[in-house]
Amino acid sequence: MKKLSIMILLATVCALVAPSAGAQVGKRWYINAGWQFNATPGNPYSESAQGWGAYAEGGYYFLPRIAVGLFASYNTNNEYVPRQTYVFDGGALNTDMYHSLYQIPFGAALRYRFTWTKFEPYVEAKLGANYADQYSWFASAAVYDKNWGFYASPEVGFTWHPFNRSNFGFQFALYYSYATNRSAAFGVDGINNCGFKLGLSF
């Protein structure tokens, strides 16, 4: 009976150690950075899709498949507004202009990778804050508003490490995000974002 108990204990230890040993095939941390293409669907202030963005993120796999980390990104979306007349107290203005929406989301991330080989597909959830500027650029002047909001984003993607004995690789990801930023002056009541990321993995 004692031998049977020892065998069961050894089998349990082996079962628990095996995933950790297998995890050494892949690294226990990740660093990704690169270019981001962002769209703002349904945004009445600046509804556009443009590639004026960048991102950086990093984290640690405290379990073979599950990592926690930090992220930050930057996006700019511009929309041209044709010439029209704006009437206000004391006068009127006839002009065209650009609407510019700047966003800097940052916060914490939880990532799950399906494998830890050269090709690593993953899903990720991000939570944090979103700082945003809304600028209206006229020919000789500008008006703006600044605000903060809560930020949440699901993401799906993969990293690919094509070289042996090297952590260098490539990343591709698709994402959606929502930020609670509000601006009464510009009619912003929350900001939807979606897009893709192309970057390097280290």
C-alpha cells in the first residue's frame, strides 16, 4: 500500500512538472512593438481608417500558456470637412477644416497562447485608460478638447519566431477596443476602434 502511494505521488509530480519542462521550448516573456492601423467606426467626430499609429507591449508567462503584461499604443485619425458656413454669436465663419482625433491607450493585459513553439497563436484582453485629444484645425486657428476614459480591448493574433535559438520574430494581430471618453463640445460619446498590428517580437 505504501509503495502504491509513493507511485501515485511520483506520477502526480511528473504530471505537474511535464508542462513546465515543455514550456522551456518557448520563452517565458514577450516584448512586441510595431506599426498599428486604426479605424474609428461610428465616430461622428472623426470616422476614418488610417495607419498613423504605433504600439509596444511586454509581459511574462507565469504559467506556460498564461501571461500578464503591460501595453501602450498611439493612434491618430484625421477627417477632412469640406467648406461650409458656421454661425455663432456675433458673426459667422466660412471655412473648411480637419478633425483630428489623437488617442493614447495604456494599461494591463492578460494573454493566453495556444502553443509555445515557433508559431504562437494567442488571444488577449486589455484593460486600462485612454487619453484623447480632439482638434478642429481651421485655416488660421484651432479649437480642441482633452479627456480621459476607461479602455477595454480584446485581441487575437500570433507571433512567429522563424530562427532557431533566437527570440527574434514577427507579430500580427487583429483588435477591437472601446473607450468611454466623452466630449460635449465635439459630440463624442465613447470611441470605438478596430484595426490590425504588424510588428516585431523579441
